Amino acid sequence: MAKQTAKQKNKAVSQKGPSKKRKVLIRKPKAIKRHEPASTKRKAAPKADRLDLSKFPAESVTQMERGICLACVWEVFTRHLKLAPKTALVEIKRYTPSLAELNASTLARPHVATQSSKEPCPYCGAASKWVARLPIYRIESGKATDALRRELVKSLSKKDDAFVVLEQKATQQHAFFEWLELISQQLDLDDPAWIRDVSRHYLSRVAPKVDWLTEFNQAHSIRRSRRLEGGWEVDNGRLFLAPMLFDELLVVQYLVSRSHLAGGLTFEGRYTLPELFHRLRNSGYLRGVGVQANNPGDALEQLLAHLSGGEAALRFYYIIDRRELLEGAKGLKMGKAKGAAR
């Protein structure tokens, strides 16, 4: 059979009827991405996350924050001390506050308060973006914190000394008085609830592994136990404390409130120092802790040495977060600090 020509094939197809049309999918052309010029405006760096110290006993950790105005430092180094920009930048990146600066009662230039992150520098008027935060964590040494502190420090970033640890020698008595002053500042002595709050703070310091917040939420009253020789227990919504522990609470409550009004307010009412002395002597507490003084003043001094731990050695560890300082130094390196202090 002779091969069919192209015309014959087309004729044969047309005789079979109309063919089914195929659907043709039309794809839209992809949008062409145009590279826009990068913005020269410096974006604010994200705030560094705070360290998680939730595993630590609350009464052994103090958190604070210092702010340092980089524009002030830059101006002093480059204009007044005539340092080269590169040298000034190196000195800024090296900066770590000293123990004296951390414990100073008042702030001096270039250190500023950081309560409001949008306020300009009070010294040079620079924008708030040039105020670098220095979060500081102070951890009191002890059996409940030493292992946790070493684990935390080991986990911190070592790059560019982003975290610096300073060590301060102290005594247990010094630490006790600082703790007492700190919680006193947090209490409203005109609110009757303060007496429970200070009791919870003290018990948390004495027994840091106990969840005292939960225990206090379950207890509507705190009483002196007649059968416990030591420790504590909760029974029918009442927190019972051993006699020695309950009497210690009375002393702490007295110390916190004695300067508020005449005498100190306690669970058992308001006591003057002589009244508290006789109360503790009659209960056998003074004899039990070895206080042998015959007058209230000397007895209180010996009692404070017992409660605080006296002159026994203790250390404070300051963990300083320098991440925002290093991030701010990058802006100085890019030359963005020019005119920041104007």
C-alpha cells in the first residue's frame, strides 16, 4: 500500500469529526525582583534576653540594671582626651563596671537610670538608642546556689567577653543586713499584709528548697506549734512553725517595723525592745541560741550575730551582661556616633 500523503491524512482526520481541543495552561511570568538599594539607616538591635535564674532561690539573687551613654563616652574619649576613634572604640568594648560603680548609691556620668528606654541621655541629650543597658545579676554564695551558679556561668557565651563575672568578698552578717534592707524597701508597712510577706521572705531564706509561695497560699494563718521540735507543717489551712523558728520570725518582724512606729509589730502585737527581750527569754529562745546577755541591747546584738551567721565568710558573684554594650560599639565603629551627642 502506498504511503498516504499529508493532505490525505488531514482529510481522513476531518472525516472522523471534530477533534477535542486540548486545554492549554498559560503560566503567568514570574515577577522580576528588583534589588532595591540598602537603607543607610541603622536599625535598632533587638533587646538581649535576660538570663533565666528561676532555678535559684529567690532570696539569694538580686537583679539590677545600669545604663551607660555611649555618646557621652565617645565625646569624652575623642574630644576631651584626644583619643583616636579606633583607640576609643577599643576602650569602650573593654569596659566593665567596677564593684564600686555597681554598689554606688548615686549615678554619675556616663551612667544613667534605665527605667524609661525612650528618654534621651540627661547629660548630653543623645537619643535613647545610644544608652546601652548593662543587666547585672548578683548571686549570694551558699549550698543552695553554688552548683547552679557554676552551671550557669559555664553555659554563658564566651565570645568577646559578652558576660563578665566579678567576685566580692563579704560576711554573712553583711549579706543578712543587705537582705533585710532590700525587703524592707519592698514592703508597705501601712498594709497589714506586709507581716505575712516578710515571714515568707525569711522562711524562703532559711529553707530555700521549699515552695513557700504555694505553702502560704494554702495557709490562712501562721501559728506557733506546741508539739513540733523543729521545722514546720501545714494542717487544715494553718501553717505551724516550731517554737524556735516562730520566735525567729518575731525578731525579723520587729527588725523590719521598729523604725516605722514606736516599737516593732509582730504576730503577737507591738513590742518594744525590752518587751521583746523578756518575751524571748521567758520562752527559752535566748537560752536555746546561746544569748546570755542580761540587758536588751546586748542581747539584740548577740541575737543578730546568731541570725545572720556573724563574721563567717561569704561571697557575692556579679554576672554582668555586656551584649548591648558590644552591639552599641558596632554603631560607633560604623561612624554613626557623629553628632549623637549634639
